[in-house]
Amino acid sequence: MTEYQTINWNGLMLEISAEPNQTFSRIAGEEYTRLKVTTAESAQPLIHDIFSASLIRQAGGAAGFVDVMLTAQAA
């Protein structure tokens, strides 16, 4: 099941979609999530990758994980 969220990150409206990646999870033996982050202004995603679901949960969910990733990128 895909989860959708919209957040404001430093004045930029972000659309986040997160869904379990069953294939990669079976291969790796742990749960993985496909995360895609886009803005209304850009056709190219800011983030579009597969991450460990446990890392996303530790950050407080997809929105918290995106905040951490983009803050680290901006630093």
C-alpha cells in the first residue's frame, strides 16, 4: 500500500510517496521501502530510491526521513 504525504520543507512544498518494495525485501531479507519525493515545480524527483524501512521508521516516518536527507544534502 502506497502512502502519500505533503510537507513544507524550507518553503518548498514536497510530495512524498512511500511504498513497500516486496521484491527487494525478499532478496535482502529485510523490509525495504521505495521513496519518491517531488515538487510541483520540478518534473525530476528530489529523491527516488529504495531505503531500509527501519531507517525510515527511526526518523519518525517518511516525512522525518526526507527532512533528515534533504537537510544533510543542503549542508
